[in-house]
Amino acid sequence: MNDTLQARIVPAYTDAEYIRESERWLRENADKYRDMWVAVAGSDLIAVGDDLNFVIQVAKEYFQINKKRCLLHWIPSSQKG
């Protein structure tokens, strides 16, 4: 992946190391989830799908149970040069 990650945290979260773990997961696994939304909590994949509302809902439920927030990310079909 390139350096132009755009992320939305649900709910808002600022733990830098936790975010770095999520971004590391994205760099290592993005090729498996092209054209999909993913919710990642640290180094764990929480939800994946093409419906953002579904992924958001799963991320919110995960937070309610585990008190850990997810980084949401759209992984495009290909990276531009």
C-alpha cells in the first residue's frame, strides 16, 4: 500500500500505537480485501464487506463488547503508481 491511507476511527480514538498496529495490518493484508471495507482493531480483522453500514455496525458492536475501537478503511481495487 502507498502512504496515502485515509482512515476513520469508530468511535474517535487517538492511541497512536493501536492505530499503527491497525495500519500495519492494512499494509500486510490489503491485497486479500480489494474493493472492500474493513474494520481493524489493532492487528485483528473485525469486519469486512462492501456495505459500509454493515462494517460500521459490526465495529460498534465490537466496541460495546470489547471496549476496543476499530479503524475503518476502504481498500481500492488497485493502487495507483
